[in-house]
Amino acid sequence: MTYAMWTEKGGPTVQPDQSRSPFVTVNEVASQLRVSSMTVYRLVQSGQLPAVRVGRSYRIRADDLDRFLGARFTQAG
């Protein structure tokens, strides 16, 4: 997958997409985290979990979910 960036001269340059992370649905995230889908929607609405709106639904990049979880990881003990 590629995307275009505009050069200073006004012409597009095509560069490879850096992120090939798959998108997951709100229900898939909820299932993985063992929470309700409403909890995932609240995280998206509050800006804590980045998401892309597709039509009437949201998609979350797997990398963004990993970053979200990594930032909240604590060791018990």
C-alpha cells in the first residue's frame, strides 16, 4: 500500500505505507479485553483509544490497541 505526499515543488511523491497494522472492530476489541462494547466506545469517544470512523462504525488499528494497553500496563505484586 502506498500514499502520496506533496513535495515543495507541488508534485506528489509516492512512499510506502509505514503502518500495515490491521484494523479490528469495536466488538473484537471488547472481546479481547473482556469488557463491553460500550466501554470501548467510551474509550474512543474520550480520545484514549484512537479509532477511524467507517460509515456508522469504528475501526481500531491493532498497533493503537497495543500502545493503549502498553501505556496502562502495571505489574502486580
